[in-house]
Amino acid sequence: MRQKRTTKHIFVTGGVVSSVGKGIVAASVGALLEARGLTVTHLKLDPYVNVDPGTMNPLQHGEVFVTDDGTETDLDLGHYERFTHAAMSRMNNITTGRVYATVIEKERRGDYLGATVQVIPHVTDEIKSFIRRGSQQCDVVITEIGGTIGDIESLPFLEALRQLKVEEGIGNAINIHVTLVPYIPTSGELKTKPTQHSVRSLREIGIQPDIIVARCDRPISNEMKAKIGLFCNLRPESVVTCQDAQSIYAVPLMLHREGLDALIIDQLDMWTGEPHLESWKKIVDALDHTTKRVTVAIVGKYVDLVDAYKSLHEALKHGGFSNNAKVDLRYIDSEEIEAKGAAPLLDGADAILVPGGFGQRGIEGKIAAVRYAREHRLPFFGICLGLQVAVIEFARNVCGISDANSVEFTETPNPVIHLMEEQKDIHRKGGSMRLGAYPCKLLPGSLASQIYEQEQISERHRHRYEFNNAYRQIFADQGLVFSGCSPDGQLVEMIELPSHPWFIGCQFHPEFKSKPFAPHPLFSSFIAAAIRCKQS
Ligand code: GLN
């Protein structure tokens, strides 16, 4: 009789400081295990109380990543999709807010009648069942816990992991703890003490890490690994270095060289052949041998935190991969354009991109950036809000509608961007935008259809406002082409300007679907246009 296959669990926690690279380590583990022929999926448990990150300012939390099913999720889910074949959905990300919302809903329904509802076992049971549901029959499920060991908020999640590890049994669940080993320049030494403290905190709540991934700016000697092992109750070979890399795409190979995947396979009592890492080697090799270089100006509002545009950042790099080019990203605060004018800030850029965003602040600077790109014939790519500001710019400066605007920013007699009908009655902000994958039909012969080489595409959305169809004819008469629309023709999804070398706006977010091995065609084409523009 065939034995039922057991799903193995890997839990990834972080210690010492946040932003230590846990997400990239978790994604790299997924990539390495897939390269060994295993099926993997990823889960992210976030300890904050928001039900999802959709209502948070990107400067607080970084980008909100949107999945095909329209879930607003943590940006680490973007890394998981970029590094592996796992498709993310509502099943892959929970927060304290969502766990409690579910438990309270069950309590009101009477599911726990007779019981005092408590963190242990009711909240922890909910977390465990989320993890088990999310494993989707894969060989390995990699569950990352947001935050840092020692945070009050993460305690119920860690307790759930502790219980799950016991329930799954030896060889079926392991914990990888990612810590920082800082180098102190004045003493010329690497310091292991913060790692020791972090592991001590983990062990106090009953979790002994099985592997430590030590993030460091330089290699960690075997002697140092033995010291970390001694204090953290591990064999030295279970301590792996994750050194700062020139690119996140170099991390899987680096961790492989450190023996991480072999160690995991061994500890999870599995057997696979050696991993096939050729595609990762090709990427790293390509990074080392780029022949061209272009600068893309990104004109936005959240420029102080690159994480706020994470997928965009990666998609532009992928566009570079398909063109053998290094893409330098110049983030420009649109309010600075308002103060100083577009020319001094955009001078030297080979292409201009206006990304998604919300709210009125900095809008006029973005409109000025579109105008600069249109008039200077620089490749222009407008994404979501970027399309909307391109529409406003065209209305004002080409169609002569000087008070054209979006109703998101002001009341105007000429609302070229307006609220969608079904949005008018929405008063609860959370999870209520137009979210997730929608089909879009491309206009035959348009630049968009040439780029996609398809008649119908599917892309992910996250917005409330929409192009106002009352203005379609006026725009068309002035040469703007509506190159992508919803299949019923009612919603404008893409615009382009045939009289310009490369001017495209899209109401969706193509950056969410770009992968290093499959760069998104719009980004590949945009970077190719930037290269042509630089050469001309
Ligand atoms: N603020 C705009 C809207 O809600 C654009 C959103 C975005 O760029 N993601 O429609």
C-alpha cells in the first residue's frame, strides 16, 4: 500500500533586528527545494493587528502585494512568487487581525459554546489550522513569521509553531532562525552575542532552532560558526552564513554553497538528487556581464523607502535582464519637482516611470514629469495612478481642458478620472478597491498587442478610480489610443500615444507578475526603449 505523503514544515523566524532578510532567505529556501524537484509553498504570518496591509501607509509597511484572487498581502509574498512557482492567494498570508476576526466570529456564532475562549488553545488552534490548510499537499511548506523574536505581538504565532513542531513529529518540522552577526569596525570583530541572546529568547518560549542563518557583511569563519553553535545548542555545520550579496538573485546560490539545502533535506529526513541550479547560475552570470546601462527615473511619493516599490524595483531589474542591461533606478520625490521644476530633476534620465499611489500630495509634480516625458520624447510608463496622471496631463496640455483632474484630488467640472459606479456606495475602506486579476482585451495593431503578443491578457488591479468614458472621443481625436479595455469595452485598462517613441499607461500593476526567469513583456519593452533612447 502506498503511504500517504507527509507535508514537511520549515518555520523561518528572525532575530536581532528587523529587515535582516528573512523573506529572501525563506524565498531562497523555496527556490533551492524546488531545484531539487520538490513541490513547495510559502506562508507568511504577520503579527500586526490590521486584518491585511491594505490600509497601511507604504512608508510604514512597504509595498502591498496583490495576488490574482485580489488579496492585499505582505510584500514577502512577492518574493515567494518571484523565486518559486508557488502561486500566492488568500491562503498564504494571515495577520493577528485576521486570526482574531475569525476567532471572534466563531465565538459569536456559538462554535465554542461552553468554553472560555483563550489565546491558548483557540487562537493558536486557528493559526495551526491556517498553516495546515495552506500546505496544499505540497512536499514542503515554508512558513515565515513577521517581526523579530522578542516582540509581544508574535508570541501566539511562535507558540503555535512550537505546538505544531511537536505534533508533526521529529524529522517533519524544523525551525530556521535568521539573525544578524554585526561587524564592529573599532574592534575589528564579528559579534555573536546578539545571536546568542535572540536564540536564548526563542528557547525560553520552547523553540530550539535547528539551523541558524547568520546574515553578515563578510564570511563567517568555521571557528566563529562553532562558537555560535556552542552557545546556541547546534552543531557548527548547522550555522550558515548569508553574506550581503550584489543582488537578491545571488542569494539562493550562496546559501547552496553554504550547504543549506542539503542540511534541510537531511534534517527533514527526505531524499532528493542534487539541485538543478542552472537557471539561477545564468541569472547571476548575466548580472556580472551586462553590456548596457540605463537610468530610469521613478517619480513618486514614497521614495524614502525603496520597499514601498518593491515589485516595481524588481520588475525593472528583470526588464534589464532581458536586455542585457544594468538598470539604475533614480527615485524622485514628485513634490521636489513641484518645487524645482521637472528639468533639473529629470535631466539625464533615459526613461520616466510614474508608479501607483494614493492621495493628492505631489500630484502636480507627477503631471509635470509626464509632460516632460511626452514633450522630450522620453519613454514613459504610467502604472495605475501613473496612467491617471498621464490622462490628466493629456487633457490639460493637449486637449486644452485646463481644469481636468481626478475626483480623488478635487471636485472639478472636468473629472477625466472618476469613481467607478460600484465604488460610490462603499464606505468601508479595507479590502474594497477593485482588486486582483481582471481580463483585458488588447487593440490589434497597438504597441501593447505587439509587446504582449496576445489578444487577451490578465493583470492584477488595486484602485478605486477609473478613466471617465465621457472623454474618450475627445482624447481619441487628439491621438490617444485606448489600447487595452475590459472585454465588454467599458473600462479603459491601457492607453498609448502612437506619435511618441514609447508612451504607455496601464490601470493595472504589471510589476506583480514579473519574475527573474520570465521578465514581464511591458518592462522588457520599456527598458529596450530606454536603451534606444539613450543611444539616439
Ligand atoms: N489612487 C488611485 C485609485 O485609487 C490609483 C491607485 C494605484 O495607483 N494603485 O484609483
